[in-house]
Amino acid sequence: MGEIVLDAVRKTYGKTLAVEDLTYTVGEGQFVTLLGPSGCGKSTTLNMIAGLEDISGGSITIDGRRVDELPPDKRDLAFVFQDYALYPHMTVYNNMAFGLKMRKTPKDQIEARVRDAARRLSIEPFLDRKPKELSGGQRQRVALGRAIARRPSVFLFDEPLSNLDALLRDQTRTELKQLHRDLGATSVYVTHDQEEALTLSDRIAVMSKGHLEQYGSPEEIYHHPATEFVASFVGKPRMNLWTATRVADGYQVPGTELVVPVPRGAELPQTVRLGLRPDEIGIAPDDAGIARVRLVEPIGNATDVILDLGPERLTARLTGFGHFTVGQPVSIDVSAARLHLFDTATGLRLPV
Amino acid sequence: MTEPQTEPQTEPKTLPRPTGATPSTTRAPRGLSWKARRRGFTVLHRFLLVVAMIFFVAPFLWMLLYSLLPAELLQRRDPDLDLTRITFSEYGDLLTDSSFLKPMGTSALVALLTTLICLALGSFAAYGIARFRFRGRQPLLLAMMATQAIPVIVLAVPLFIIIRGMGLFDTPWALVIVYTATILPLVIWMMVGFFEAIPASLEKAARIDGCNRWQMLLRIAFPLAATGLAATGIFAFITAWSDFFLAKILTASGSTTLPVRTASFQGLFAMDYTAAATAGVITSLPVLVLTLAAQKWIVRGLTEGAVKG
């Protein structure tokens, strides 16, 4: 239950195009994240699936049923809002029961479902309270509980964790994943936080400026970014990206002595955008090294070392506390790094 | 603050919080310390509040005294506030006098009807203005404010002619119509603020939960704006209830209101002070009670309405 098919979905506001030509399928029971910077159209897409905004073209189908002409409540979905959107004048219980009451669910069934949802989220002690008597984290749970009590075939989340502080956010993220495994309902989740997207999702739809950059599993997104945008947006620290030119046995970053070898026989253009993940680059102290340490940023389990590489910069991530000092010359080892090449004009991935 | 470090034993009294502003002033030779100045402002603030209170409350208390004590005690050169002679006889007289009870009924009817109509029309109009973006929305709001800038006295004669032409002169309906017309724009203006304060995501949630526009209005928007609506209602009631000028012009003996009737105790040659004061107290009592009951809401309502737009 809950397969969502988007086919050429478009949204325009007057003459401005907000979302163009979205086509993809959210599989039954999958957790799919719409990831992108603010203004990329991800929330608009979610609102269109929910029916809170009309679509300007294309079609949306849920379980084979065309829904884009249906009002939100006829689409069998629940929505968790960023600001929780709890009804301030109702108790927690009534907040959770409201959607069921509106659907004329029998009273005993409402009671059972609300209790069940409250138990799953450990908010049973608060059922008689008003939202304003709860902490942010508790309100967040009530918002989740309201969705769960409805037992819809699709859950929609609009940045539900962004109002929580960091610690609580990580904890809730884990719980969300657990909940999704327990409930198995199709979920579409909007976030600008790539870490959330990678941890939670079966599939990620990376969006930018209203169009879909890539739709794939977290692994595909991370290791085979389809465009330069995806490569630079996903991954922390950001992927090193340079414009590089073809030399005899690989690509060289101009102005530097860094040459990245490419497999023999590959048909490749003269100049490309070249990308290397910081965590796949090795560095070692070397008086004859081609780079110098510019900054060292330890974060506990890893250390980001930012290097001056001629006129360019390179970031490498090492495990543990690396013992580098600023100004120290180092050599760079890219033999273990996956090579990401992108077309300079289109930004599309080039097969290596 | 100077620190009595050299003689910690002998000066422990400076450590507890000083009771007045004087200690700091004597100790800080280069002008007042920030703390002392703040305390000074607080004192000044309180003092001004007391003055303002006396200014507003004293006349009312004087009226209350007049209504309770025989006039001859108060009209002496040296008023005799003999509280043992307090009597409610004038209240008894007025509240059994049909020539007083009728205006009272008219006032209540007119004020209540005006309030209800203003609330019913105003809440829907305000909701529409707050929630929908349509052409002319801003001009509409401005126009409503602009109507308030027209002095009533300018409208008095035209209104009189219109009302007489409608055959409604000296009827409660004339007052209800005119009051609604003057109060409704303000009511809408205030209410728009209340509805705009309701987050849009709540209505989205309600739509997902299965509410149509009506249900959204009745189950979400109105309950959430309830305190604001109540405050606005009280505001409308008080305004309609206390109007003197329009009632004086648009009614005669047939459906006069309390303020007009109260003023009529002032005769051409004589004045029944006790009766006038008693009527005054009775007239202002509902206003007083409602204002006290709803002062928090009213202040919020007025300011919220004021900053929007």
C-alpha cells in the first residue's frame, strides 16, 4: 500500500517555474527523502503530493489512483509539519483523535488507535495536556503521534526535526527510522540536511532550482553522484572539486602538481570538473610534498586537514587526531579515491 | 558601587538591598548610578500612575458618593462625608421608574444587537481578509481605517435625514444600523490581526485532517481567536452602549438610551444631582465590569490590531 507515482509534475506561480517535470516512483513502504537547499522546490513537491497545493501539470498517482484532483483528506495521507501545527486549544488526545473524528471513525477505535500511537511514542502521560504545556521534543512526538494514529498509507514529513536541538534531533532521527521499520508505511520526507537524508532513506531525490538532479539509493547518491551539484551538496566535508585538464596519464589540476590518474582507454574530454571525496584522500608528512597544511580541524573521531595546493584548496579527512602543524609540507595520495568526473558545461557525470 | 572591603565587619548593613534611592545618591559623587537612576524612574513612573488614577477615578468616586449620600451634605461649603447616612433609595427609585427602565432596555437591546451583528459580520469579513490574497485587499483595510477619521458630527445631519427618510427615526433599529456602520470597520480591523496571528500550518493540518473551509473556521480559527473575538465584542458593546451624540440626534422620547436619559436630569432651571449621579453610576457600571473582566484581552486586541496592516 502507498506507491506514489509522479509523472511530469510541474508547478508554476504565474510565470515563474517552481518545480519542473518531476518523474519518479516512490515504492510501496519506502522511505524517500527530498533533499536540496532552500528554494529548490522540495517543500512545494511535498505540498503537491499532500494536496495542499495544486499541480500545474502532470499527474500524481497513489496506489494506481489519480489523486491530484482530490482534496488532501481524500488522499489517505498524514502530514507532519515543521512547526508541528498542533491545535493549541485541544488536548494532546484530541489533537491525535481529531483527524479520526473528522472521518467518523467509531469511538472505541479512535481510543485504541490514539492509545497505541501514544504508547509507541511514550507520550501517554501527556494525553490530557495542552500543547503549550509540553516541551519542543514532546510536541514533536505528538505531531508524529497524530500522524501515526491516523494509520494512513502515506506519511509526509516537512523538515520535522529542524526545530529540535542537535542532541534531540539525532535521537528522534533514530526513533523515526525505527518507527518506519515498525509501521512500514510509505514515507516522503523533506529536509535540507544531507545527514538526515542519508541515514533515514531508502531512496533520495536530490533537487535543485526546481528540478530533479538525481533519484537513487543513499549509496548511489554518495558514490555515484549524477551531477556536480549532487556531488557538492551531499557529503561532509564537501567533495573537493576542481577544473582539471587532460595530461598524458590522467588529469592535472592547473597550477598544481596534483595529477589524478584515469583508467587507460577512456574517452574523455580535454577539461573536466574533477571531484575527490576528502575521506578517500590520504596525506602524509613529506618535506618534498606538493601541498602545505593551511588549517587543521579536529572533530574527535576524525580530523579535517585543509591544504594549500598551489592556488587551490584541498580538504582531506583523516581518522582520529592527525598530528599536523600549520605550514607543514605534505604529500597527497589519491590512489584509493574514487574518481568523479563531470562535464564542465552540463555538470553531468562522465563515465570513467 | 563602592566596596567596603577595608572594614568588612563594621559595614554589613550596606550589603542587604537598600530600601530607598538615597544611599546610592550620596555615595556616587559623579552622578547617579545606573541602578539608582532606574529606581528613580520606577518611583516617578508609580507616582505618575497614581496621579493618572486619581484624575480618572476621582470624578467617578465623587459621582458614586453623590448617588449614595443626600445632596445637601455634599453641597455645603465643607462637604460632610457622613458614611452612616448612605442610602440606596435613589437606586430603588430609578430602578422602579419606567421612564428610566425603558431607556435602559433600549440601550441593552441596541448594544447587544450591535455587538452580535458586528461579531457575526466582522468575524467572517476579517477571516476572509486575513486568509485570502485578493485584489484590493490593502485598500479595503485602509478604507476601513479612513472611515474612522471622519468626525461623527459631520455625519450627524445626513444620518438624521437618511434615518428619517427610512422611517426609522426614534427607533432602536436606527441606532443599531448606525452603530454597526461605525463600529464594524474597527471590529474587522481588530479581528484581522487575530486571524493573521493563527499560523497557516494549523489550517493545512486541519485540511489534511479532513476539514472543509467551514469546519476549519468553526473548529480551528474561531476557537483560537476566541479571546480576541470576545475582546472585540466587548469593545463593540461598550462603544454602542456609551454613545450619546448619535442617540441624542436619532431618537426622541420614544427610544432614547441611557446616556441621553441620564443627561436629561439636568433641567433648564434645576438639576437633580442625586438622580443624575445615580443614573450615571448605573450607566457606567456595565462598562466598568466588562472592562475589568476583559482588560487583558482588550489591551492585547487593540495592540494586535494596531500593528497589523
